[in-house]
Amino acid sequence: MSAVARPPVNEVALAISFQPQSVLEGPRLMVGLGSILAEFPDVTEVPPYEMSVEQPFEEQLLRPSAPSIKFMGAQSLPRRYWFTTPGSSPLLLQVQENYFALNWRRQDDEPYPGFDRLVEEFESYLSKFQDAIIAQGGAELQITQLELTYINILKPDGIWGSTADLGKVVALQAAGLEKCEQLNFTYSRSLNDTNSGEFYGRLHAAVATGYTPKIEPTDLLPLRAPDVIPVINVSLTGRSGEIDERVAGLARRFEPAHDAVTEAFKGLTTDAARRSWGLL
């Protein structure tokens, strides 16, 4: 690997779901989060998030495809909050009565800090969250599922400059790929624990092209074709099946998901592209 690695990671999210507790229901969720609010004083309420269920393929195949219907009023909907800082911090915390996540989002040319560092940050803030729950009369978190997502935004560089060059950066083959105007490819596969061989969860991968503006459009200056550049979004999520874990033993549970995401990224990108990012 090159001495200076520059992985094209744009965003990373480490997340867990857990059994809800009465101290986290409704407005009580915000009570006692002083340590988090002191560091992330800006709070935004966003729609709730429900982590998808992952089961072995035979069971997943037989699950009803129709979404479950829940009859509830606006007051009973889970509240999810984003905690951020007013500056340019790359970190975002997400808190819901049954969900907690840490997002790292690249700011300007800030280097990717690495998976191990992000796991440490996640554990630190999760411990603070659990301490706040216990201080309010709750119990230790009973974690039921975890999720790791990497979003990689590939911008034109010395390897590629237009959709005609997709084959130089994306390791996919298709007739007429050099003439394609857009690409949208997805797949998923089961993951097994390397030690026990039992079902761990599932990897979800997506590769899609898009465009980003070079300038901010205005009423007087609408965007034209020369004002946008192509990008390739490689999104990878490793999500576990049902688990029963506590905060103290959680870090190792993310490792199979990270290994799967890393393997998928290598399989979806060319050697030439990874060499240009210092990954070979």
C-alpha cells in the first residue's frame, strides 16, 4: 500500500438498535443528555428510522413482502434527533428511543480517520448515552442489531473523467459500457461469522452514477452541461441479524461488517483506481 492512502470515503455511519425503555419515550428522550448537548448543542428533529430485519436467505425469502401496518398517532411516533455542532465538525450523533448512530462526514479535504478511530469515537459517545439513561433510572442498553455504512463518492481524477471511462474505475463488465450515460447496479449477499460459520447478517452494495454542480445555480445563472461533473457513488452497508449484546462487547461485533464492506469495495473498483488512491 502507498505511504499516503487517500480512500474516497465521503461518509461513515455506525449504528445500533436496542430495546426501548420508558425513560427514552417521547420528550423524556432529551432529558439527561447534558453531556451530549454540551458537545453537540444544535438539535434537529428528523423522521424516525427503522433498521431493516436481516435473516438467513431461506427465512428472508418466506417473509411477507408487504410492509407492516402500525396504527399510531403523531404523539406515539418515535422521535429521532440529530446532534451537531455549529462549526465544521465532521461528527453527527443520531438518537432515537431504540436507535443510536455516529456519522462521520468529510469536511473539505479532511482525511478519513480510519475505522478503528471511528469505532473508538462511537464507543465513547454510546457510553455517555448509556450513562445518561442509567442516571435517569434506566438500565444498560440491550442491543439487538447493528449497522455499518460507507458512502464513497468517486470524482474524476487522473484515471477517469467522464462516463465513457467507467470501466477504468468500476470493475463491472457490460456490453457498451463505454457508451452508457448512467449506471445503477445493486446486489446483496449473506454474511457468515468467520469463527462460528453461523449467519451474521447481510451486505448491501450499490453503485450509481450522478452529477454534481461546479457552481451554485441561480435564477440568472441556471446550470448547463459544462457546469456539472460526473460522480460515482459506491454505497456499502453491512447489517447484522438479531443479536443480544451490551455496550462493553460491541466493538468486535462491527468487525465482520467492516471486513465485508472492505472486500466489496475492492471487488467493485479496479486495481488502477485503488492504486491512484494509495490503496495498493
